[in-house]
Amino acid sequence: MPGWTSHIGVRSSWIGYVVVCEDENEISRLNRRDIVISLRGTATCTKWLNNLRATLTTCPFGNDNDVKGQTVNSMVETGVLSIYTSSTSECLSLQQSLRQEILRLVQKYNNEPLSVTVTGHSLGASLAI
């Protein structure tokens, strides 16, 4: 981010919701426990400024092979990647927070089949992908 944005603050303002199905009848009917993680859209000046960073960069989370077996270099918007991976000494990145929460839930329900859906609105939808 440009130096002039330093007064805006970098503390994360993530609001996400984690919903775990506790209805035993529904778990039995689906033959799994459903978990939904929902992320909200843009809410702070810092996030809006990052939204404007729309240039593409290579996605660092691994690339897949296409149907012909050729490597596909996935791309992501620079601002979205920054929002997803940025952390401070006081606040975990969204990537780290999601990983911790999903691991916690997998450990909690370790003997059950699980379905985890990550979704969101606006920026939250971009981050969910």
C-alpha cells in the first residue's frame, strides 16, 4: 500500500460467520455434518483501497494441470491476494484464520464425514474462492 495510507490503519476488520449443523436428523439425512463459513464484503477504507489494486498476479497457492495435462498458471487480483494473506503481529491473516478454524472443526468432528462450504458477499465472495 502507498505510504500515505498508513494513517488509515491496518487492523483487520474481518467479520465472518461459521455455522455448524447440530441437527442430528439433518446430519443423518445428509449422511454428513455441514459447515458453512460466510465472509462479508468490503467495510473499511484499507479494504476499499486494496480492492482498487486490480492488476493480476500469479496465484501462489499451486497451479493445476488443464485437461491436456499442461500447467495452468492461475491468476488473482493483487489487492484480493494482499487482503487474504496480509497479517500483523496483532492479527492473523484471513488465510491463517480460516486454516485454524477449519482444522479446529475437523479435529472436533474427526470421526464424522464433513462438508465445508466457504461463501461470501462481494469481496467476501472473491476471498471464498
